[in-house]
Amino acid sequence: MKDLEQLFSHRRKHAWQKGLRYATLIAKTLQVFPLFALLLLYFGYKAFLQWMPADFPASLLMAILLTGVLTQTKHRTFAQPADPYFLLPAGAVVQKYFREAFRYNLIMEIGKTLLWMLFFSPLYLVKIGEASEFTLAIVLILLLKGWNLILFRLAIISGTPTFSGWLRGGSNLLILMWLFDGRYLIVLIPLALIWMGLLFFHYQRHTPPAHLIPWEEWISRERQTVSTYYRFASQFIEVPQVGNEIRIRKWVSFVEKFVPKQTKNTYLYLYLRTFLRYSEPFGASLRLTLVGAVILLVFQPSWLPAWIVLLVMLLGTGIQLPWIRHHHNFQPWFRLYPRPEQQKRTDLGKLMGTLLISQSFLVLLIQPQLWYFPLTWGLPLLLLSSGVAWLIGCVWLPKKH
Amino acid sequence: MLDIKHVTGGYSPQHPVIHDISFSVKPGEMVGLIGLNGAGKSTTIKEILGFLQPTSGTISVDGLTLKEDPDRFKRHLAYIPETPYLYPELTLREHLELTAMAYSLEESQWRPRMDSLLEEFQMTKRLEWYPTTFSKGMRQKVMILCAFLIQPKLLIVDEPFIGLDPLAIHSLLNHMITLKNQGTGILLCTHVLATAEKHADRFVLLREGQIALQGTLSEMQTQAGLPTASLDDLFVHVAKENGL
């Protein structure tokens, strides 16, 4: 029974260890990319604050964004499919388990909200109010977050999470708009507390007794949460729990004809089909190409920002491509083909280089800027991005994989 | 053809699974590798294929070790694993094409061979199908087709009969016998002792990672002191000696 009493902390620890292992693997894959993204975010945010006109509705923007943060609430229980059967006789322990789960989620949600507030602090201090008002706002927002979590949990137990989501969302938006407006706060606070209390008592009255646990709902939510994490991780590394489905894309099969069926192309023949016919990394490459093209098309940045966008796109695509080879590592035939071991790497390099160069061409050739300013914008970018695509695809990545 | 001399190995040098194993497969010979679950059959096969590194001893195919010339070593052998591992992204036709490309087969050579194999294993209509639509037996047939397309000097077959329909088993055995008659050495790992006894020329009976009995059926009968024993009796005898 002692073990059962520690079940929640045991599962929480296990989940964190697993999460950290995946985070380490992802960090190894991404290398300097997160630092690069952080720098981009920092400079982008700074530029946004400088650009913001005096009449910019910063209060409204912040209220809307924070409404999302507060309404989007997670309540992890680490519940397992076998729990309803094995934990059935342990009623008191199960109650303790769920109390611990609630405490854990409260800490996590408060932590997440504080991080968001930290992120929004420059916007608030530049456009909305002073530090003392911001501190009061944080207190009220954390209180709101706790209330959201309690209501979310009660709504799951009583089986009405969707309606509760809308109700909470509306309440959050109204309270936040009033809060950031800054007027009549003396009225807002008691009114908000009364409204929050009323909703809490309403939900509590309609909640079934504590011993009736909605196991299926908790298990299903836990499965969805874990799947979301796995899907996210699978964008960077191979996650066995996430099935990478086969998707036959007839519209692109003409590309296969460019690789002659010769011994020297053995692995290239296989890699090309692996790339074209699995849902990923083809899907991710396509998405990155589209996003890169749209950013350049809409913002029409000057040479340097355009080059940064291209580099991020090429790196983001490139780091996903070595999966094409690793994916086959345990296929017995792949290990038995009487071909030089080196060919596995060179063929991968050929494919990655061609894909990345084609990507930079695709993105740049549709830019009107390339045709208007071919010598100052288009050609230098085309040459530089092709060169870097070749370096990433044919030199750097094959060396590492 | 295949020479295994004093091979010890497994998944870690501290805990070897097979100990000091020596046997050979000559050209035109079928050798049955048999033993209880966990006796070391699959480990022996993995050591031969180079998936595991032996801690001591040598494995050579046609006088060549994997280290000396990996490409030529691999060129000589084909493997049909117990579990059919296919490329989900390739059609049956592409599996065969890829095999032909990897083994540098001339189209004039492999194309007629492919057509006849497809017909024999009743897979002609499924040439453009992807493995996700195949039953386990069909998947096994794809492995068999690719192995026979190569016409190797050494064929290693691990439990090939599971999941196959009787007609496919018949075709598989016929092809194995044809290959054997053409000079291919075959190492057949199976629990279907009656088939092994009928078709294999010699046997290697493993017990706890060591060779318990080895040779023709009559040689093993003499070694065990059971002159009239069938392969099945010898297997049970060795297993019981093991205290099971």
C-alpha cells in the first residue's frame, strides 16, 4: 500500500525523466537552432515594441492573448488504462492520488502563467502601465488561473468541459479587458470574485460524488496529452510511439524517374521513395517551404532578414532529413546489401543537397523582388542559399549522420 | 562455403550466448540448425550475417571474412528472416528492383527470373501493391522472392514456414532443393523437425549456446547412443539431458 500511496509521485517522476530524455535528444538534433530562434524572437519582439504606434490597442491584444493562456488549461493525471481495474479496491488512495494530481497541475499552470507574464512584461510596461500595477495584475491573473483549473477539473468530472471552456473564456476576456483598462478596479475585483465564486458553486453542486471517478475521460485526456508530446518530438527525432504513415503522393511521383535504376543509385532509389512516400519529413519540408515563401512574399524584407529567413528554413528542413537513412538502420536487407558502407552516406548527401537547393530555388523564384532587383537582392540570395544548401545537405549533415 | 570456427559471441562480451561453435555448410548442402528456444540459433545467424561481432573465432564465406571484404562477403549470401521486414514505402515490384540493383544483377538476368518466381508464388497480380495490404504469408513470400532473385551461394533461412500456405511451402522447398542442386549451400533454422529431417543433409543441434550433436542423422544417432532415433527423438533426448 505504501507503493500505491507514492504512485502519483512515481509516475510524475517517470514522466519528467522521459520528457527530459526526449528534450536532450531534441536539443542534440537542433544544435544551435534554439539559440538562433531565441535571438530572432528577442530582436523581433524588440523591433515590434519600437514599431508599435501610439494608438496601438496593446491592452486589447494582451487581454486576448492572456485569455488564451488562462482558458487553455491542462490537468494531467498520468492515468493508465489499467487503473480502473487495479485501483478499484484502493478508494482512499485514489482520492489522495487525484488531490496530488491537482496540486501538481496547480503548480505547473501557475509556473506557465508566470512565464507568459514575464514574456508580456515589456509590452505591459511600455504600453499599458507601471510596475506596481503589473504586480497587481499578476496576482489577479494567477488567481484567475487557479480558478480556471478548479473549474476545468469540476467540468471534466461533471462531463461538461466544452461548455465550461466557453464560459471560462468569456469570463477571462471580460475580466482581463477591464483589468488592463485600469479604470474602476475597485469595482472590478469584488465583482470578478463574486462571479468566479458563483460559477464555482454552480459546478460544485452539479459534480458527482468523489468516489465516482471519470476514469475513461482522464485516461483519454492523458493519452491525448502524451500523443501531443510525442508528435511534437517526432518533428525532430524518430519516436517509435508515433506512426509515420505512408502517403502515396502521385502528383510528385514523376521525380522518381530522375534516378536511374542502377547499382550506383541503390540507396538513392530507396531514400527518394522514403522521402516522397512517408507523411514526414516530406510534410514538414513542404510546410517550411510554404512558410518561408509566404514570409518573403508578404514582408519583402531586405537582403539580410531575407537571408536569415532562408537559413532558418534550410536548417529546419535539413535537420529532419537524416531520418530517411536512420529509419532503415534495422532493416536486415539494408544492412546486407553488398554495397560500400560509404554509399549509404553519399546517396543521402546527394538527396539532401538536391532537396535543399530545390527548396531555396522554389522559394526565391516566386519572389517579385528577385525579378525587380536581380543584382542586389535575387541573384546574391539565390547563390548564397544554394551554396549553403549544398553545404548543409552534402557536407555538414552527411558528416554527422 | 560457410565455415564457422570456434565462434563465441552474443549481445555482450561478458555474457556470450554461443560458446565455441564450429560447423560448416558445403556447396550443394543443406544443414539444419535446430535447438530449443534460446539455444542460440538466431544469435548464430546474426553472427554469420555480421549483425553481431563474435568475441572470438572466425566466420568465412567462400574463404572470405566480413572484415576482409564486406562487399564480396555479402554478395555471396541471402537471408530470409523469421519476421518479414519489408519497406512499407515500396511496392512489391520496387522491392525486387531494389534487390536487383543492390546485387548488380543484369536486367536480362533478373527479369525472367522475377516473372517465374512471381508466378510460382502467385504474386503476379500484386506487383504494384504496398506491403501494408499484404497478409503475413504474402510478406514472407516477398522476402523469399527477393532471396531467390539473387540466387546466392549461401542461403540462410530462419523459420521460413510460419505463415505460409501449404502451396507456398511446397514451392519454397522445391526452390531450395533446386538451388541446393545448383551448388548453393543452405543453412536452415527451423522447429519443423520432420521437414528438416526429410530435406537436410546434416544437422547442428544447439543446446544452451553449445553444439550438443552434429552430423548426419546416423552420426547423431551414434553420438547420442540411440541408433533408431528420429530427429524428433534426438531433439527430445538432448532437451531432457538439459534437465527440461
